[in-house]
Amino acid sequence: MAGNDSTLQDEDGDYSDWIELLDTRDTDVNLAGWVLTTSAGDLTKWAQEMDTMRVDSEDWKTMALMVVVAPIIGELLFRGYVFRVMQRAWSPKNAIAASALLFAIVHPGLSFPPVFVLGLATAWLYFRWQKLWPGMLLHAGYNAAILALSVA
């Protein structure tokens, strides 16, 4: 709990800040490179390296969201809308870069570099073919690979 000053009192009578992560599923998820920290500006100020998290390999709803729904919604929003709006004002090259940057910014911190590259590729595919489905397939493939690596 961040900023606990009145909710849960510890055995010393203090109101400590704390965080609890509970995962009752039966499959590991690799969280190497992710950290918990008290400072968004300094990720190493107090960093606790996270190791693994468990995910149920039969949790088909989560997997469907990651591999099917997220790529469809992401491509409709970032290429179907954001890229097209940016392309009206900027060159294709700048619109591709800016939409990829925005796409990467809304994803978790350490995933920024590969997601930025994914955003560049999907924006280029949309620019080249003027169709969203190639980017949706690439995005779905990327998410499926990340999911497979996470539960391996």
C-alpha cells in the first residue's frame, strides 16, 4: 500500500507502506528486467528485481486478450486512427516514427525498445499496404511470442 498513514498498523504501531503480490496460478511467467521502485524518475533508487510470476497456461481468456483482442484494438487505434491523423500533418516517415513512439510509451517501461520497433514495423506495413490486417498479424505474432517466452 503506497502512502499508508492510517489503514493498517503494524506490530510496532507504525503505518508502514507496503505492496503485496499474490499469484495463485500454476505456471511461471518470466519477469526478468521488471522492477518495483519508489521513484519513476530513478528506477534504481530502490529497486527490487522481480523474478517470476505464475500464469495458468489454461487461462485462455487472458491469452485471447493478449494475442487476439489487444492487436486488433491496438492497430485500430494506433495505425487506423493515430497514424492517419499524424500523416495528414507530417511526412509518412515522421508519422511512422511518432505513432510508434506513442505506441511504445503506453506500454510497460522495459518493453519500450521492442514495442517501439514493433510500432515502426506495423506503421510501415499500414503505410505500405493501406490495410490494418498485416500489422494486426505481426502484432499478434509478437504478443504470442512474448506470451510463449513468459510461460516457458
